Amino acid sequence: MPTVEPDDGNEAPEGLLRRMFDAAVASAQPARCVPAALPARPKGRTIVIGAGKAAAAMARAVETHWNGPVEGLVVTRHGHGVPCDRIAVREAGHPVPDAAGVAATQEMLALLDGLTEHDLVLCLISGGGSALLAAPPPGVTLAMLQDTNRALLRSGATIAQMNCVRKHLSLVAGGRLAKRAAPAQLVTLAISDVPGDDPAIIASGPTVADPTTRHDAQAIIHMFGLTPPPAIVDWLARPESETPKPDALPATDYRLVASAQMALDAAAEVARNAGYTPLILGSAIEGEAREVAIVHAGIAQQIRRHDQPVAAPCILLSGGETSVTVRGEGRGGRNGEFLLALAQALDGAPGIHALAADTDGIDGTEANAGAVIGPETLALAQARGFPAARALATSDSYGFFESADALVVTGPTHTNVNDFRAILIDAAADERK
């Protein structure tokens, strides 16, 4: 766990919130969490494959700590690469797959040809792998996959629902990559970005059996009123689109090396050291971002007014992955939407500050990780021509927080344990009588 320096008592709320976020990200850095999980060296070859926003940094950690020859290829998001000496790193599109992802996936699969039971395939998986491992099924073009991904991203579907559809539109997801690795020993190291840390959902579960069915994928498409092209409809109607189930896959070794809960624990340590009581509301919170924000605001107000369920000064912490039903042509992501709705619900309540950001460093469509709010944020943005109500109506959280000089920008963090939310309630500003 990261070393935590004590607070001198004069730290601004925004500074403390940022230190907590940085500690959460640091706890999930591959250099910290990968080495202890590495398997024993095999008799034969060691092939490293993988995909996700942390894949390149994970590959670098493997190279640094592996005792023996190693080769392979991983694919990560554009801009998230880390130099490696023996493992090739390819960059591709996310959250919408692109041609680079298709080429990298084909190159990766070629490395699995001709392996024996004496060889080891070490698979490095992290959030983002669903889009980066791009292998369209017969008759489905990349353009069709791109359009379907965009529609899912705008629909308000949960990550589990999106990945169910993605798994059935891929030749590597939902356990199919594990079948390609046989008969070699397969060990997966995973950094979880999904609520509940379900291996079948992380990066669409390329190395584990899939409990969902093609009929589930069809139902999700219908539920959200999506209209995929006929080729996708035809593919999902075919038995070949079904993913491998437990009895069809060889036994694999799956090791979770970092998760949202670990990140929240690291942040809680920072809070305690600064004299605040941390209250972790949950590491797997889902739902519409603006609705989750209203619940968080209600808890914060209850603490400020009544010292329940804990007394101020305290910090509420939560993780997971909310969703956004896009309502306009604005810019931003789910953390920005959460904060925008939180600020509106709090309506300038004194003594409450908050930060929400994606631990991968990218929240939605722009280059910020998230944003911060304080009691003055609503009024400041309003004065600069960005009323909160209009920003929510057009899904323009980025424009709102840019106007208030409240963006949190980190650049790629080379890890991903999903969303991080922290709400600081300071007793010094308590108005109770």
C-alpha cells in the first residue's frame, strides 16, 4: 500500500481529495501488484499476451521480474503505451474498436499457434480489453462493430450488459481466447475495472467461460431499442455465435491483482491520516450517474445536519461504474455527470467538497480524468455562462467544469480500477444549531 504522509492540518479540501485519488491509483499500479502474482517458470516457452489500458505497464512489470526468456504481444489504448524490450506493445482504439485493434488481435492469436503442454501463456487483462481485442465474426465488419459499440455507449447500458453483447460479437471474448491457448498452461493476471470483479465481465472475459448466452445479447439489444445491421442480427441467430461454457473450456488459473476495493482502502488510509473518518459506501456501485449522485448528496446532507451515519469531519468513498444516457451533443463522461448532478443536488451546501474521476485518467470523451466541486462551483459556472441545468440537459459536464476551472487532468495512469468518488464533509462549516 502507498506510503501516506500525515496532514499538517492546513491542507485545502481539494488537495486532500487529490491525494486520496493519487493513492488509489498508486495502489493499482502494475509495478506494485503484478510481481507477487507471477507464476512459476514453465519447462517450455513463456508467451505473454494481453489487452487493456494497463496492459503495457503490466507487460513491463512482467519483463522486469520474470526469471527466464519471455516473448509476446499486448494491445493497449492509443497513448497508454509503455516501452518494453521483449514484449511487443500495440496501440489501438478505445472505447470504439479500430483497424489497429483488429490487426493487433490477429498478430496476438498467431503467437498461440503450435504451443504444447510444456508452454505457458501469461494473459494480462485490464479494463478496456473489450474494445482493444477486436475480432469480428464472419460477415460482420469492423464498421458494424464500431456502430454497435457507439450505440451501446450512448444507451445507458451497464458494463455487464455491454460486454454480454460484445462477447457474442467477437472471436476472442467470452472464453474463446482460452480455447486458442490450449494445450498450453494458461494463467491470467487481471486488474478489475468492473463492479463485483467478475472475471467473466472484465475485458469481456477472454479466458473464462461465459455464463451469458446469445439470447441474452439479443434481449439487451431489444431492451435498449438498438437497431444493429442485418449481419449482426443474422450472426446472433446462429449457434456459432454462442460462447464457450464451463464444460467446454480447459481449467485455467485466474489471478485478480488489483481492484476498486483495494484502491478505496488506500484512499481511506489517507483520509484517516488527515483526521477524517472514512466511510466506504461500496466498491461496486452502478446506476445512472445523476441518480447515484442524488443518493450520495442525501447521505452527505444527513451527515452535515445530523452526524448520521457518521460524524463530520468525514469522507464518503465509493467506486464502481455508473452509466450515462446521453441526452445531447455535449462533452464529458460519467464522473463529470455524477459531479454535476451532485453539485446541483447539494446546491452550494457549505463545507462539502467532492472529487470524482476515472482511475485510468480518461473520463468519457475528453482528456480529463474527472473534476472537483465545492460550495462555490455552481455559482462560478453560472456566472461564466454555464448553468448546471443546461449542462445536465445536454450531457455537457466537461464544458461546465472547464468553465469553473475544476477539471482534474492526470494523463494516462497505466492502470484502471474504474471510477473513484470522494465526498469530504467538514465539521468546520457545520450550520447545525
